[in-house]
Amino acid sequence: MAAVGKVKVGIIGSGFQADIHAASFQILPEEAEVVAVASPTRGHPEALAKKYGIPGVYHDYREMLKDRDIEMVTINAPNYLHCAMTRDIALAGKHVVCEKPLAMTLEECDEMIDVCRKQGVLLAYAEELFFTPKYLKAKEMADQGAFGRVYLVKQSEKHSGPHAGWFWDVEKSGGGVFMDMGCHGIAFCYWFLGQPKIKSVYCQMGIHAHAGKTKGEDNSICILEFENGAIGLVEDSWAKPGGMDDTAEIYGTGGVSYADLHMGNALPTFSEPGYGYAVEKAPSTQGWTYPVFEEHWNYGLPQELQHFARCVRGKETLRSTGEDGRVVQEALLAGYQSAGTGRKVELPFRPKGVKKPIDLWWNPLP
Amino acid sequence: MAAVGKVKVGIIGSGFQADIHAASFQILPEEAEVVAVASPTRGHPEALAKKYGIPGVYHDYREMLKDRDIEMVTINAPNYLHCAMTRDIALAGKHVVCEKPLAMTLEECDEMIDVCRKQGVLLAYAEELFFTPKYLKAKEMADQGAFGRVYLVKQSEKHSGPHAGWFWDVEKSGGGVFMDMGCHGIAFCYWFLGQPKIKSVYCQMGIHAHAGKTKGEDNSICILEFENGAIGLVEDSWAKPGGMDDTAEIYGTGGVSYADLHMGNALPTFSEPGYGYAVEKAPSTQGWTYPVFEEHWNYGLPQELQHFARCVRGKETLRSTGEDGRVVQEALLAGYQSAGTGRKVELPFRPKGVKKPIDLWWNPLP
Amino acid sequence: MAAVGKVKVGIIGSGFQADIHAASFQILPEEAEVVAVASPTRGHPEALAKKYGIPGVYHDYREMLKDRDIEMVTINAPNYLHCAMTRDIALAGKHVVCEKPLAMTLEECDEMIDVCRKQGVLLAYAEELFFTPKYLKAKEMADQGAFGRVYLVKQSEKHSGPHAGWFWDVEKSGGGVFMDMGCHGIAFCYWFLGQPKIKSVYCQMGIHAHAGKTKGEDNSICILEFENGAIGLVEDSWAKPGGMDDTAEIYGTGGVSYADLHMGNALPTFSEPGYGYAVEKAPSTQGWTYPVFEEHWNYGLPQELQHFARCVRGKETLRSTGEDGRVVQEALLAGYQSAGTGRKVELPFRPKGVKKPIDLWWNPLP
Amino acid sequence: MAAVGKVKVGIIGSGFQADIHAASFQILPEEAEVVAVASPTRGHPEALAKKYGIPGVYHDYREMLKDRDIEMVTINAPNYLHCAMTRDIALAGKHVVCEKPLAMTLEECDEMIDVCRKQGVLLAYAEELFFTPKYLKAKEMADQGAFGRVYLVKQSEKHSGPHAGWFWDVEKSGGGVFMDMGCHGIAFCYWFLGQPKIKSVYCQMGIHAHAGKTKGEDNSICILEFENGAIGLVEDSWAKPGGMDDTAEIYGTGGVSYADLHMGNALPTFSEPGYGYAVEKAPSTQGWTYPVFEEHWNYGLPQELQHFARCVRGKETLRSTGEDGRVVQEALLAGYQSAGTGRKVELPFRPKGVKKPIDLWWNPLP
């Protein structure tokens, strides 16, 4: 494993998110190259490998970890596997990029952070919103004082439901849309405000459109109170028709800004015949649509993964760490507890023995 | 008092809201005419009377109530006076139009409703959002099934703070922005969804920009749960720079709609020299602005007041009643109690002996 | 014919535009009432009369003109009939409201103006853009100096083609989209700039989508040069899919403004099931749509017709006259001549013996 | 000069555009590196070199051309110097990237194309709109049939006037805004439609805001007719207050699309204190602004220059050639001739002995 040249990357997973990783490394090829992909379903990693010209294919990621050239492994797997995979990767001496949310429990988060620290490998938490160009511009403006004192940050992500089947199975995901996308909004508010401590979490959640399909909540509204007096409002939905929505709003005593990644970047378009692709989760390309361009880039995905590769080479310092993921995890747990009790939950909130976050919605701690 | 011809109207108040009433009756003059204005501050009612050609001027509204020709009186006065004025008007045998919120307490609401019922006069609750053309279109679409089952309704009103001084004095207003504009959002969600019972209220509030000026909250976020499973999300602020904001969003299992009364109706404009008027609370007309046109009309104010006049003539049935105002009042009280406890408050919530709603934020009931 | 009370109106026509007139008089009922409708097609005027509660029905408008109570008649008929109808109405001593464009030729315009002047009746030119609330706001701002010196005014109207069959028959319409809607844009620029003389007209036109259906142009781009140095850019199309479009843009040395009557006022909406009505010419209410609210009002149609009624009563002075229509007519003729020669046409341009404007495109004068 | 590794680039110029080139090569550093900058004004190239870490500094570009390592030279110099510089670069055996417009005359264009062909070097025409991500998406959709047959393409670029002084001197620039930015719109329509022959050009131009500063037109409207029946409408202005504007619109028989690079990608923002940077030519960052993010990227500038470097390495085929620049040049000349005569100019139009395009506006050929 030579610490020069492009960082050699192995990808765990072959679904929607793994494809995004492979595509992202191709968009910014200077710092890293994907050399292997591992996924248990026969045919799937082969297809991804073919699509992106990836030489190595494995059906067991533990086999892939034996490849001495691989320096960094990205985890695109159900949440309940994150911890074990991270441990295996770290013990193999490779850097870890773990998709959000970090894990199922705080105990797992701690273990992941510990094992990586002990093994001297990076634990990168794949929160792409820290790299989203439009959001970065908003933060840059905030840091320049554009809004005076920021007292409210809103972030929202909404669509009609996830691609992969395991998201709908709370045993594998740990929860519904709040677990899946609420983690983005929590991380965003925390990051945007400069990482002040989270004081309390309140969360309202329900199953409105997909009761037949999942026990996970498909809509959530979460209010965060931060130590510095600012408020975060995080809205997420798997029950929103009409295509993907990802927005942020910043309110300060001296200004406001509205950042809309989709309708706000798109080409308003009417098409009778339709065309190739509009935007994630768009039900059609006929009629009026809001096609986006350079979708991965405008989320910041290639930039995020390039950053992680540069961190491996010591060129940059990790901007999204396992510790950040742990902060988010605590807020997620507090959110489910809050939804279960109808009460704002004060942090620190470190419940013991919780198997999966959504259990706290159904059976909150006393 | 002849029940034919135009309804003769008396206006209580001579400030910002009274001016809107006078202007609105002029925009739609067919059903009603303002014949008198009453306001204690010498010079103020005279100025309003001159501006709108109103013949009668009083400094004590009780004097005005002696005018036998007046059939309907509109109250544009601090919240703590609503109940007493309503009683006086009703006892004078005249119909009442009361600005929002209906009163300070549920006891007052009950008294207002009772006295009007006994006197056989209308108690119209001046919720103009029931008459806002863009919002009416959204509701019409919802009622046609455009969105499938609506599970989330959002309404938000934000600006930099109210015109009249009494709003900042919680003894006169009963509370801050949640009392002032939260009542709009609560009414809107309730109305839009077809008046289902409100099951619970959660509210987060704080003083972010105006701590030196008021003890009232200047920012609030309120989550309503309705009996039919739908959610309301009501956001209000007196701490939003850049001009007035009034928006609603509708989310259903089959569709979504976004209604923006200001930026969404405006003429995006850049002006170096500036010009007459852009929009309520806009700090300037220079640089980029979002001027609106026919502001009163697009809120539905003339339509609302004309409707009330037509109800007086029996041509229409009241679409915004004292009872509606009472529903809102209960949710307001529950919101303050919730902000004070950090807990969702289940309705019915009928606290006894509360002097003003904001007391529940500071000293919630056990 | 008593010059008191509401102005009694007769409508000629029973199609799309006649319906708009009937609806508009109902929206603002204070000044006028429709008492009769005349249209030759059996069943059509009956249907309109039923829909709007109009007492009088005629199949020959000349019969309707015998009704002594009628004071004002609105013409919603093919362009080639405007002149004869105006003459008949004026000779019957009634005021004329003529839909745009005024006529087929300048000779007809002159005759219409003359006969009305001699008979002492008003000849109102139904250009609703002079009454469109959003456009009025832009003009008000311009007149307040918001844009410094205005050097460019753009107006555009685009949709997929007209409702009534006669528009497609150039013998009855005199031309295609430039005749149908270019007249709006020409009038708009002229009015917005304060009625400076038109110095020259250049026009590019073609048949792009409807060659099988009409000999009239279905797309036109027209550049006007005004005496004061300002430029008008007028774009019109019958070949624009996706629903109606009506926009104006103002460019001055000190500012700019963008006014969009449809997408710019609408509620961006996604609907799987669809709903009642989105906007004129919208092909569907499913998927993403831009529904508008109070469509007639936002065009200014009720306001326009109310104004005409008030002019009949002497309460206001005509803001859109036969002379204005004649100015537009000359520019229309110059536009067709220009399209035929590929040259800018200097005004005055008063060709003799032209039967219909579009003839100049096919056979321009030397 | 080794044809391996990164392409070594020399930049001529040290102003606004040269800075963009230097910045763009840094954004996508994989294929090329800037090794030298040449500009006559003492201090200027030094400053650029310092800002971007460029090792070589020259005050005479001919000295820079002696550097054997340099393989590609980009010209950011007044238009009247393009031809001589291209000749010198080509004769030095280096590839040429020439900023738009290609030259002053068709004779110069021919000479530039010839000398590069003879020397076996690339003549890349720096039309970045061929690389603009949002415009590429529109073209991709068009090529997929989204709009049916495209019959109208619009492109517009407007701001308050250029940075560098020479643009205002028509002896150095050859003309005003039509020369400066009309070339973008002409190239865009031509490219978007798949490079059909241009049949005719009509152009209206005037000096509306900057008569005291330049003899060049500061506003132009240009209509292109293409051989395939489609129309191009190109609008440009140096007289538009409020910041940069760059938009395209596509109209087809089956659909429409609107692409707005600035307001349409921006974060609508209100700021009392202001902040670092909003967008090119924005007069302020206070009040309402439309800040953009990744401005160079969203124009496609890094992508364009990377493409040119890849062409030098034979990895891609030139997508914007000297021949394309020549097509645009002919249309520019035709446009000025048209503005001078008030007539549509049919192509081919190859006037002899024209010193600079704007001469044809003042003294058109007979």
C-alpha cells in the first residue's frame, strides 16, 4: 500500500449509492481510483464494475479487504452493517468512508470511532451537504456576516421514498425518513452554525403514505435548539410526490437566504414527448418538469469523495468525521424519543441498550 | 337602521389596520360604506376620515355606537380591548367584525360569542386568509382532489415587526408574534383541512432580535396535529429582514402545491433611484426588490369585508365566525403552554384564570 | 335610454371572448349589467344567456340594436366584421366596445372613428393590457422614475393557438398570431412609454407548427423604434406548448423589472390525479402545472369593462380609444410589409387598397 | 515540448479574462498547468503570476513564445490583436486558444485558420457556452427530442458594461456589445440547432446609456434565420443595471425550456451588512441580491479549457474551432450591415475591405 499516486478505493455495495460513489470518483479522477467493488448479490457488483471499468469484483467484502493495494473503502450498505464493516475495514488497516447515518446506536458509533483511532485510519462520515456548492456559498456568506446573527437554519429533503429495499425494513435501517434524511438536516444545521452543542430535540413523525409498506415514519418535522440560542428546523419526507426536493433557508437578524438545489437550479421545461432524465424520483419527463444538470456535482458528491482521498494523502484535514456522525446519531435518538413522548428531549441523551432508534418512538424511555 | 342599501359601517381605530379597512371598503364599494371612525387620539380619526371621505368622526367609540344608522362595526384595537368593545357593539345592536386574534382568553371568547348570539348580531372573525385569492385557489384544488389525501399544511408569515406600538406590549397584545400571526397560520391549516378537531399543539418560541423592545416572542414554530391525521406546521417571525413574507405549502399523497403571496406574485425589479412602494415592511425600494401589486386585494381584505357586509344583508353565510376565532384561541393558549413545558399539549385545553396567553410560556400550568 | 343606474350592455358574440365579457361584468357588477347577447349560431347565445342570467337573446345583432335600453355594445366577432358592426352600433346611438385588433385596414379604422365621433358615441378599444394589475404596477414604477430612462420595453404572449375557428382563416382574421396578439404587444409598448410616435417597425414571421391548418403566421418577432429613442420588442406565438404565457420586461438606464402574468403569479403544483383548471391552454392538470388564480382579474378584464361603463356615465375618460387602435393597426400593417420585404418600415405607413394585413407579407408593396 | 504529462500553457493578457483563464486551469488541474503569463503593463502580469503561482512572467508575449515547453497559448487581448497574435503563436509551433470574437474581419479569420492549419496547430475558439452545464443539459434534452422540432432559440447576455477599457474603443474592439456578446448568442443558436447554415441576419442596435463613453452600440437585438427554418433571437446589452444576466430559451413544436444561469441558479438573499461577492457586475451585496456559486464552473470555463488541453493531447476532438468563429464573424458583419441599412442581410455576406465591423453600421455597403 503505497501512500503515493491516486488513492486506491474499494466500494462496498452495488446499488444506487454505490453507483453514485463510482460515478463521483470518475468525475474528479485526479486523487483516487476505484479498483474494486464488493457486493453479495451475484451479478450486481459485476454490472457496476463493467459500467465504470472497475477491475476487481468480490462477493464478500472481507475478501476485498485482503487486497493490499486498497487504501480506502466506502460503505454503501444497510445501516445495521455499518459498525461491523467499519471494524473489519479498520482492522484491515484501511481508511473508512461510511455513508450516513453512522450507525444504529451510540454504542456502535463509539466502537467505530475507537477502532479507527486505534488502527490509525480515518473514519470519514459521508455527509455530502458539507460539500454542496450552493450550501457552501450560503455558509461562506454567513461567515462573512451577511445575515448578522443567524437564529434559524432550515433544511429539508423530500421525495417519494428510497430506492433500495432495506430502507423500508426498520430492522436494517433503524428507522424511516428521519433516520434516512433527518440525519442530513441535523448535520447541516450543526455545521452551518459552527458546531455549537445541541441543547434539545423535538420531533413529530408519522406514517402518511406508506403504511402498507413500512413501519418506519415517512414524514418528520424536527426542531433543534442549539447552545448558542439558534434554532434548527429539519423537515423530511418520503411522501412527497413530484420529484426530489432539497432546500435550506437561513434567517439572521441582518438577512435571509434561500437555497434550493432542485427547482432552484433547474431548467423549467415543458415536453410533450419527454426526454432522458429530469431529476431523482421525478415520476415522468413529460409535461412540465424541472430537470437538473450535473446532479452529483451540485450535491457535492465528487468533491466530498475527492476530499476524503486527499485526507488519506494528508493534503487536507477531515471535514466530516465519525465524531460528527456521532453528534447526529445522538440527535436522531433524541428525536425518536421525543416523537414517542411528545416532549422536547434535552441533550446529552445517551440511552443504554437501545437496539434501533425507532424503538424509542414506539417505546420511549421513561 | 334600514336593512337595505349599502351597509353602514363604523370603524374603531385609526392606525395601520383601520386604514386597511377603510381602503378595502373603497375597493369594493357596492355592499358597504364607512360612515364613521372612532379613535381616542385627537387628530388620528380626523386624518383617516379626511383621507377616505368618511363623514363621522368620534374620539369615543361608545359615542359612535349611538349613531342609529351604523349597522356594522369593525374593531381595530389592541387585543385586550376586543372583548369589551364587542360587548358594547353587540349591546348597541350592531354587527361586529373583530380583528384577529379574537381575544386574550377563552373566557373572553365565550363571552363575545354569547353576547352576540343573545343580541342577534353577527360576530365576524376577521381572518382574511380565508379570502386570499391564491390560497382559495389552493383550497379549491385540494377540494377537487388535486393532492390526494393532504397530510401536511404549512403556513408562514414573517416580517421585521409590527407597525403599532401596542403589539410590543404583551399586557395589551397577550403575546408576541405567535399571538399576532400564529393565529393566521393556525386558522389557515384548520380551514384548509376542512375544520377537523385539533388534537395537539407543540410550539417552540424565542426572542432573537427584539429582546430590548419586547417581552413577547419574535419567532415561533408550531406543530399542530389534527384529528384526521394531518399535520400543520406554522412558522412566524418578527425577526425577518427584507420585507413581508406570506406563504403556504400543501403536501398530499398525490401532489404538492406552493403558494407565495409576495415574492411569488411580485415583479422582480432592480432600481437605482427607487420608487414609491414595494411591499409591506420592505426596507427600501432601491436595489433589487419584489414589488407587489394590489396588495389588499391579493390578501383578500376587500373581499373579506364585502363578504361580512353581505352576511349582514343575509346574502351570504358567515365564513369566519367567532367560533372559529375561539378554536384558534385555544390552540394559541396550548402553544404558549407547550413552549413553556417543552411538551406537546393535547386538546381540549381550557385553562382557567389565565390572564394573557404568554403567561403560559413563562409560567406554564403543571 | 336613461343615463343613470347601471349601464345596460349588449354583447355581440357567444364564444370564448364573449364569455369573458359576460363573466367580467359579473365580477364587477356595480357599473354595468349585460341585458342581451346576440350571435347567429342557434343555441350558442342561449347557452351564454343561461350561464350568466342574461335576459335578452338575439340571432341577429341588428335586432338587438333596436332595444332602446341598451347603451353599450361589445363586439366579440371576427376582425373582418368589426367595422360594419361598429357602424351599425354607432348609428343606433350606442357606445361601442370593440375587441382588438380594431379592424382589417386603416380605412376601416378611420371609418369607425369617424362614425362614432359623428354619432357622439364612444369607440372604446378593448386593450386589456392597459388595465392588467401587474403591468399597471410596472408602469406606475416607471412613471415614478424607478428605471431611469426606459430604453427597451418587451412584451410577449404565447400559447398553442386560438380557440375560435375564424382566427385560423386569414380572410376573417386578416393575419395570424401577429394580428391576434402582436396588437397587444404593440399597444403595450406604446402605452408604457407614454405614447411616443412609432418611427419604424421590423417584423420576422413564419409558420412553424400549424402549416396544415392556416396560412397565417404562427410565430412573430417584432422590433419597434419609437420617436423618443426607445425600442419595443414584441414576441408572439401560437406554437408554444405548455400553456399560456404573457410577460413584459422593462429596461431602463437605472433599473429593470420583469412582469410575468402566469408562471410568475402561479402556484407551482404537482398533482397525480389532476384537478379542475390550471390556466388557459394548459394541456393538462396532471404532473407539474402552474395554476393561476382569478385569471380574468389578473388580466384586468373586469376592470377594463367597468372603466368603459364608467366612461359611458362620464365618470372617467376613455383610456383606450379608437385612435389607439388605429396606431396599432398602422404598426401591424407595417409589420406585415416588413416581413414581406425583410426591411424595417418607416412610419407613417398608410398603404392604400390593402384588403387584409397579411397580404403585405405575401405581396409587399414596392 | 513533450507531448506527455500536463499541457504547459502560456496566457497572453493579465486582466479580467486572463484571470478567469488562470483560475479555470486551477479548478481542473489534471490536464494542464499555466507556466507563464505575458502582458505589457508592468506589474500586471507579475500580480497575476503571484496570485496563481505562475512561474514565468513576460512583458512581450513574443518572448514567452520562445519558451520551448509551452504547448498552448491563450489570447486574452483586444480583438484587433487576435490575428497577429495567432499568427505568431502558430509560427512558434504552439496551439492557439483565442477568446471571442475571433477577429476584426473575415480576412483575418481566414488568415488565422490558414496559418494554424499550415503549422499543424489547433485553433481553438473560446466559446464557453458550448461547455456551460445548464445549456449542455438543454441541448442534451433537445437532442433526445424533448421539444419536438426546435423552431426558436433565444440567448441573451446583459450587464452594465465591460471591465477592460479597450472594449469601449471601437478601434480596438471593432464594435460594441453586439461584437462583445452578440458573438456568444450567435454561436449558441448555431451550435444548439446543430450548425445549420445561417440564411439571414437582422439587427437593431443603439447607444442608450453610454453615449458619452463609447461610439459602440450598448444594446442590440438580432434575429437570425437558419437554413432549417429555425429562428435565433439574440439580445445583448451593456446598459442593464442590477448585475449580469445570461439566459437561453428553447421553443419547439413539442416543448419549451428556460435556462437562466444567474437568477435561475442563485440563492435569493437579503443582507443588511452585505458580504463578499454576489455575481459579476452586481452593484452591491446589500439589500436583495442573487449570489451565484461556482461562477466559472457554471459558465463551463474550466471545462472548456480542460477540453482544449485534452485536444492538444489528442484525447478529444475540438468542439469549438476557428471555423466556428468564422461563421460567427460573418454573422456579426451581417448584423452591423443590417443595422446600417434597416434590412435583413442574406448570407453568404463577405464584404471586402471592411476595417472593423461597426463601420458597416455607420457606412453600410450599398
